[in-house]
Amino acid sequence: MIDIAFFLIFAAALFVIGMYGLLTSKKGLVTLMCIELMLNAANINFITFASFSGGTAGQVFVIMTIAVAAAEVAVGIALMLNAYKTKGTTEVDKLTSMRW
């Protein structure tokens, strides 16, 4: 059986990679992917603690998080497509106004 520390270190590494990408990236789609990495790191923690404690609450939280992440990606990609259509770029620094 794999130790709980392995899963926690793996989730922490995923979260740090996602945070680094979020802070350094200027592209909108890369930003969305980094947010997804961070959400998946949280999901790994939920599943790890649910598995090692024997409860099912963590698995329910993961299903809810996946549903929210799917909605977030759909809205985010729609916003990025609209921004590219109107402004010609998806760089977050250049998309500073809400008016098109």
C-alpha cells in the first residue's frame, strides 16, 4: 500500500506547478489550464483523505468540484473565444477593459 505522504506531496507539487503557471503566464488558455491543475490537486487531497479515513464525503466533494470545473472551463473558453474575436488576442495583460 502506498503511503499517504506520497499522495500529499504529489498534490502539493501539482498545486505549486499550477500556481507558478498562473502567476507567470500571460495567455488566457494557459491560465485556465493552470487553474484546472490546482483544482485537480485539491481533488487528489480529497480522495486521499477519503480513502485513508474510510469516508465518502471526500468523493462527493470531488464530484461537485469536477462539475464546477467543467462549467468554469466552458465559460472561460467562451470568454477567451469572444476576446480573441473582438480584440485579436488572448493575452490577459491586454484584456483590461470589460467594454469591447
